Amino acid sequence: MSANSLLEARAIDAFYGASHVLRGVDFRVGRGETVSLLGRNGMGKTTLLRTLMGLVPARGGEIRFDGDDIKGRRPSAVARAGVGFVPEGRGIFPNLSVEENLIFAEREGPGGRRDWTREAIYQLFPRLLERRANWGNQLSGGEQQMLTIGRALMSNPTLLMVDEATEGLAPMVREDIWRTLRLIAERGVAIVVVDKNLDDLKKLCRRHVILVKGEVVFDGPTGELAARDDFVRSQLGL
Amino acid sequence: MLKAPSIRALVVLALLGALFLALPAYVGAYGLKFATRMIILAIFVVSLDFILGLAGLVSFGHAAFFGVGAYAVYFVSSESEAANVFVALGAGVAGAAVAALLIGAFVCLTRGFYFIMVTLAAAQMMFSLFHDTDIAKGSDGAYIMIKPDLTIGATTLIDFDNRTTFYYVCLALLVASVLALFWLARTPFGRIVQGLKANETRLSALGYNVYQFKLAAFVVAGAFAGLAGALFACIDGFVTPELFSWHQSGLAIMMAVLGGAGTLFGPILGVLAYVSLEETLKTASLVGSFVADHWRLGTGATLVVAVLLSPDGLAGFLRGKTVPKKVEPLKDVMPAAAPRKARALATRDLSKSFGGLRAVDGVTADFAPDLVHAIIGPNGAGKTTFTNLLSGAFRPTAGQILVDGENIAGWPAHKIARRGVGRSFQRTNIFATFTVEENARIAAQAETPSVFRLSEGTARENQIAKVAHALSVVGLADRAGAVAGAMSNGEQRQLEIAMLIAGGGGILILDEPLAGMGPEETRRVVELLRDLKSDHTIILIEHDMDAVFAVADTLTVLALGRLIAHGSPDEVRRDEKVISAYLGGHAPAQGKGAPA
């Protein structure tokens, strides 16, 4: 494992019921690096995130995070190691206020870091400050998404994994989410993003990984992605 | 959905059947009575599984119908003459069915925990009725002096007093009950009953009256429980209020879960295992007096271990290949054209308040037929609430919804769906445990949403065609056999659309159909909308502005619950209010008049 590697997964296999979803996937994220995970629907993007998080068991291969072997650990242990997860579908606590949702997740990060406080989250998402007394179920889709990202940050992760954060959001809100993710990356948090908007991903991420039927078919920097445009378009169905 | 038992399970069941057929030759009177009791309990627990495992209705009062069945035999028996077996068993079944109809009429209004509580309370009321009044000798129980028989002329063909005869009658009725319930589960009616467990909301949105289906399933299960109760009364010719007790109901749930709820054959294994275990642990000569004295501890501990080892019950150990059968390949043939359905949609001063919040505030709009009407607006503008009003998921606080001029405001969701208004959901809302094909089939079947449909008859071919067509249109034809819940989010979104098409409404409401779709699917859905609009009215809620401006004929913009703009895409695109509230710089530069 190279010195600046944060997450290093090698030869990961995973199953969903009887179907073999991930087939020997290698996936690496450096410290503070921004990586996009691309592919058509049903190719294994979400499953890869869930496997890294420990929500789907990895069969075979190894997963190392910050030097530790995290394969087979419970999701709670993976989170404590410094991985924040923003799942598809958000999953905020509907009967807690915005503020309570944030307090719930408050925790020191690895090495006792406390970069992200409630104040910092409110600075990042002024909208959440306005709505901080509202219940989770009174928020609009965009506000829920902001809260989910904010909540993940409250645990001071060194890696943030974001699954389809802009899905179902109005264009202006989408723009907000992308801008915030760039700000988070500037503060040194490594980010893995699954999304459909290639143009936005190119602006945020330096490296891109394409999954096809559970295998990595492309892994390279933005420049190479642009250079192999035809290949990329055919793989993504653009 | 209910699967055919695996080959392994069939072998085990056949062996058990052979064993039970041969049993009377090898066991004495006690053993035979013991086996008879097990068989009757099995009928009871299988009947419970029909609502518990298939419909997902956890009834904690199923013993009420067992008890009614037993007491019915007492009521039709006289002290001097044997009752006819058909009269006795018929009275048990009919009595229990009527009781289930009366009780079910109330309990089926509830769901979840309340359903458990209310069924428990109803059974306790029945218990009290027979325990505390002397309609049937009260708490002491009552004797049936002469057991039922079947006598024609001078010959007695069947006599329940004959242990062996009675045993075989019970065995035959168990087999018949299981087969009958299995068959029922695979009829169009049974498909909807299983849909109750998987997704009630979606069933309503497709036009099914879920209350009627719940009640019908409840009555079917009650009737079979009544059969078991009637037989039970004939074992000893004795009935007691204890038959109604919640222990009896609880035990049935335990045996169903132990055997494998939702399989219809698992409960038989559960009964055999539980009763054998209990008898073994009670026999001091086998397990010692200490264990025998505390046998409940033993059964409890064993059950905990069993559930941990196999969460799917004993039937879970018998999973495997099923007998292969011919699968009809799905061919994309154009289904027969549906009769022309309602199409013109309009709202007048439509409003919905939640407490102090006016989520939809006096919206008046006309949606003409054969056009795509897009509704856009910021998150929280009230778009989804608006669709929930149109589809009947919410009741409007004020205002009208007109379908072909008829005001449907306040109608329940299933009635609106039957009027031809189909909808897809923003958050994927499918039958997760069903296959893709079964999902679409439930939608296609909604053209005839009545309860008592045991066969599709001539509609079958056209339903299969509708399913095949809908799946191929959204690009899921090769996924027909996949379990919907195991597919990716995007594929589930595709299935949402397929169900909407298969449902065949004339007015289609699509709530963010493109969220979660990749570029290919997006193109396909946009094409699809263009095709569909020739004979549909389409309401499209969507944030993908490229798609909206590509297909929409009119645009309606909501903000804070109010209509702020309504018109052609070009007009709306230039509207200052719309640009500042929603579009920002995002209106695609298409045609003339795009903002700078």
C-alpha cells in the first residue's frame, strides 16, 4: 500500500442474493483525492460503495483503509475508522429536527480531529441553519440531501462516499450540492461520488472509474477520460 | 410470490404422506388420536399462513375461527341422533366464515400493530362470549353426545366415531386444504393477496380496493380454520372456550414461523416439529423428570435456536430446484387496444394544507388531452403533493379535480385509478419480493380489479401481451425473471414506468420518472412519452430540464404551493419569475428566446 493511499480495495467479489455483482474489483482512493464512479444502472456502483462500507459482505479480496484491514468489519466500525457514507435515498431521521439529526452523528474523526462542527455545517449549508428547528420530514428533497451530507461530515470522516446525491433535485439545488462537494474536497476530505452528470463529475473529480458488469473497465484521470471519449460514451450509453 | 415447492420439499412431503397413510397399521389408539390432532392442527396453521405468510396480516386472533368451527358442530348435533358429517363440517366452515366476515369487516380497517391488537381483542371477546355466558354451557365446555356420521338409508358410510375412518378423513382434508390454498394463491385473486404484503399503497394506486382483498383473504383463512375447528370438536366430542384463547392463536403463529411462513407447506412441518418436540420433552422416561417438569423452558430454548439457525423456518432447509416447467417466452406483441379512457384533466382552486402549511394553494389549471404537460418548480414547491391530490393519495382541503368534467376530488385512490388515472411514484414503489414480470402483471391485471377473480379467462393472453410490451418498451424484457427488489435503483425506476404503461390508464402522472436513470434510459423514456401522448394525457414532473424542454407541450410552474406560470415552454422559459425561482441559468438554449 503506497504511502498516500487512503483506501485500497483489491480483487473484491460481492454478491446480491444469487447474482454475482462485483467481479474482482480493484479500487483505490488517495488521501484527499476525488474519484468518480461511473457506469450504467445495475453495473455494481452502489454495491461497491456498500461493500466498502461493510453493508454487503465482500467475498475474496482485501479492503484496507488508512493501513488497517477493514474487510469483514461492521459498518459502524468502518464509519469509526473514518468513512462517511451518504446513501442513495438519504435516510434522515424523519422525527428529529435538523439540529438533532446533526448532533446524532457528532463524533471525533480519526486522530481526534474535529474539523466539522455544527457551525461549520451551517456555514456550508446556510439553508440548514434556517431550517434547523424543522423536523426531517418537513424538509424538501434538496434540504434533505444537504442534511445527509452534513450529517456524514459531523463524524469527521477522512473519506466521504456519496451515492446519487443530486438525483431528483432542482437544477439550482444541484448546483449548490456540487459547489459544496468542491468546498469539502478543498478542505482535504477524500470523496468518492456516484452520479449521472458526467460534466459535473469532471469538474469535481480528478480520477474516474467505470464499472461494467461488476468489472473495472476504465481507471484514469480526467484528461484520459476526455481523450477516450468514444470508449467512455459507449460504456456509459451517452 | 408463492413459489412451487422444491423437488426436495416434494420428496419430503411425499415421504411424510406415505408415513401418515401407513400409520394406522402400526400405532395404537393413543398414537392415532395424537396423529389426528397433529393433522387437524396442520389445517389450522396452514389456514393462518394464508393471511400471515402470504398477505402479511399478522392475526393474533385466528383461534376465534377455530373455536367457532368447533362450537358449530356442537350446535348442529343433537343428543339422540348423529349429525350428518357434511352438515357438521359445513356448519363449521360457514360459521367461521361468517364470524371472519363480521370481525374482518372491522379489523381489516387497521394495519400493522393495530391489526395485531384488534384481532387479539376480537378473539378474546369470542372467548368471553363462550366462557362467561351459558349459550354453550359456559366455562365448563360442552359435550357432543353422538359424533357426526354419514348414513344413507341403513348403511353408515362414514362414522367419525371410528378412529381410523376419522383419521383418514382428516388426512384427506389436510391434503385438500393445502392444495386448495395453493391453487388460490396462484389465481389472479391470490396474486393481489400477496401484493398486500409486498406493497399496499401501490395496489391502491393501481386501482385495487385493498380493503376488499384483505377482507376476502381473512374470510378464506377463517373458513379453513373453521374446518379445522369442526374436525377438532370431533376428536373427543368435547368443546371448550379454551379453543378461542390467545394461546391457541399464538401457538399457531409460532408453528407457522417455525415451519416457514409464506410457503403453505412449511406450517405442516412446523406443527409436526413443535408437537413432537413438546411430547418428547414432556416424557420423563426419555428426558428425565427435571426436563419433563420444565418442558416449556425446553421448547422455548429449542425454538430460539431453530429460528436462529434457519430464519426462514424448516422449509428454508428444503430450498432447491423446482420441477422444471415450460416457460412462455415474453414476445413483444402489441396488446389489443384498450377502450378509450378518460383523458381531460383540470383543477379548480385546488388546495391542500398540512396544519398551517399550505402545500398546494389554489391551483387552477387545465391539462388538455394528447399533450405532455410538465410541472416544474423548486424542491418543496408542492409538486408531489399536487400529484398526490390528483391520484387520490391525499384528500384536497378545498377545490375540484375534474376528469372529463366529473369532479373526483375526495375519491379514494383506487377509484380514481379505475377512472383511468395512472401514476408512478417519486420514490420507487414496487413489489420488491415479486419478479419484474409479476410486478407488471399486477399492473396489467388492474383492468379488471374486482376481488373474486379466480381465473383470467380470455383476458390472459392480452395481459401477457401488455406485460411483454411494457417491459420491452422500458428495456427490461431480458430482466423479466429478476426479483425486483434485488435490482439496481435505476432498473427499479424503469420498472415503475413499465407498471404505469401496463396499467393502461388514459391519464398518466409521472413523478420524476428520470431520476436515477442513465442517459440511455432517459432517451428511451423521452421517446416513449412522445409515443404515448398520441392517445394519453401526460403529466410530467421532472427536474431534467433537457428532457422537459424536449417533450413538454405546456409548462406549469409551482413555487410555494402556488401556480406562478402556465403556458408554452417558450413563454415560460422567458418568464422572469420562473428564472429567479427555479431555472437560474439552466433553461436549455433551444429554439428562440433562450435566456442569455
